[in-house]
Amino acid sequence: MLMCGPTHVFTVLLALANACLRVGHWPKHFKESMLIIIPKPNKPSYSAPKAFRPIVLLNTVGKLIEKMLSNRIQFDSIASDVFHPNQIGGIHQQFTENAGLILTHMVHTGWAKRFKTSIIAFDVAQFFLSLNHEVLMAILQKLGFSDNVVKFFSHYLADVGVGQGGALSLVLSALYLTLIMRLFELDPLTHGPYGVIFELFKKFGLALENVKSEVFHFDQSHSKDNPPVNLGYAPYTGTTPLKPKPYWRYLGFYFDCKLTFTEHVRYYSTKALSTIKAMKMLASSTRVTYGFRLWYIAAARCKGALHHLSVMQHSAALWTTGKVTTPDTELYGIRSAIVNATSRDNCMDIFIFTDSMASACQAVDPSIHSGQGHSVAVFEAVQTWFTHKDSQSIIF
């Protein structure tokens, strides 16, 4: 069936997806899976189940239909304003930066009114596995989904759970939290609202993992007051309250109390510098060509070895030049090698391994290069190489 052509495949998949929704049925073989257990890296002990990550392999056709249904439900939910405006996770065209922007906007708005803003971040234990199917069906009905859709998801979730990473899992989890999100507009942070949220999640079949809760205070004044918070739930009670840290890491952002983002920029600058140093180390290494004189002989049959070098050079050229297309990768690889060699005083010879002599000719012969930007750039690099050095050579 899949070999009959794209149009035919699309028609069959669309008909199958519509039939599943119309009848309210999800075929059994789409639920069948193969489970692979992979240990999580850098765990101190692997005696607990949480130290392993289960990977579920599902039927590919079923996954395609799930993606189609997910896109459609996303579209209808957004068009009908089903999701809460502040809901970011699991929704198309919403990014982590949007959540960061909403948070910083709320803090600045509070400061303009001479308020201080405090945040409590909490984690839901085993979120996807804890989604209650009966509650989810009730939520879908409450949000106005048709009986066919509710019947389909009731059969879709029969004998299985909401799998983490599935195409439908994100939209289902977002719909599950929609009603809770509309109850989140509570009073300023105190002991009471956290208890309300804790009990509310509990009624929805979800448990807050208190040990992972975090508190942070945003204050633009010069006050050093950074009080701990009594959540009223172990381990953060009156004798052992939850203490805020100097910086708060959230969704990859590093917040400080005055929103200067100094720590955030320092962290990512250091991370980028480490990457640059690693690239410099790789650029200075001749490891890939170590021993090439032993096997690279004009009459030798070394096509297989050259293929490995070509694949490596292809990937390296894409990384170092920032290219995302492949037709001119050979030329950019040649240019990068020449520019790197020109900057080194002790480099007199360049050896370029290529399985495309057309690219080599384009690189060195101005009469046949295409005139495109990448061809001209390579030719200019070659001119610079021969202008700045004596007795130098390029061997393809």
C-alpha cells in the first residue's frame, strides 16, 4: 500500500483516520508495542526503576494517524479558545521563551504598581502515567467535544495509558490541565493557595512532588529580605521551610531577583566559549588524516576509505559553515580547509580528499566555476593561499 504513491497513501490514511473517529474505535494492532529499557546516564544507583528510561516502539501507520488527529484537535482547540491564554506546554506555536516572557512581564507589571512578585514552582509526579482516563473523558465533554471524539479516546486509552512522547499525549495533557489552569488565578503567594492547588491536583488524580518545589522572590529594591516559605506539606513545613536560592533555573533560563539576567548570560556565554574551544581543538587536529600516506596511493583501491572521509568532511562542513543544504558542501569544505591552512605559518601543503573532481575543478579553475557565491568564495580563498605563501601546493 505504501508503495502506491504519496496521493494514494494520503487518501487511505485520511479515510482510516476519519473511520476511527466516526466509529469511535482504535485498532488493537496500533496499541501493540515493543518496549526497550535504557538506563539513564550518570545515575548513582540503578536499583530503582526511575533510573531507567522505557522506550516504546509503536506501529508507524498508527503514529501517523495520531499525528493527524493531534494537529486537527490542536487547530480546533486553538480556534475555539479552549486553552487558557497562559498555557504554553503541549500547544503549537508556543515556546519556552513565551513562558519566560509572560513571567517577566508579570514581574515588571507588579513592580510598576510597587508590588513584589513571588513564585512557587512545583512538579507533578509521573504526570503522563497519572492522567485519569475517566476525568479526561469528563473534561473533553465539558469542553464541548463531540460524542464521537469522546468515544474514540475512551477506546484509544482502553488498556493503555497516555504515553509520554506520543503525538496525542501532548494535546491530551494540555486539555487535561485546561480547567485547572482556569482555577490558578489565586491570591498572592501564601500558605493557603498552595494547599488549594495541592488538593485540586489530588482530585484530578495528580500528585505534586513537594520535594522538587522551588520558591523565588522578585524584588527590585535594595532590600536583602529573601524569606523562606512554609508550604504546609512535608518536607517544607514550619521547622524546615522552603528556602529560595540566589538564582532560579526555569525552562533553561537563569532568573535573578532583579531580572538583570547577568547569571543567564554568563552561563550561556561560558557554554558557548567551551564549544568554541572544542571546535578550535578539533580544527588544530590532524587525527583524521593520521597515517594516510600508508594507504592513499594513486594506484590503490581506496574508494571505501575515501567515502568515510567524505562523509566526515560533509558533516564538518555543514557545522563549521552553518549551511543547512548539501549541494555546495564540498566547496565549503574545500574553502574551510584552505582558509585554515592560510592562517598557519608552518602549513605549506594542503591535501583534500574528495570523490567529486567536479568540485575540485570548480575550486581551482576560474574559467569553469559557476559564478555562484560559494564557488567564488572558494576561488578567492585559493588566490589568497597562493599569494601569501611560497612553494605551497594543493593536492586533490
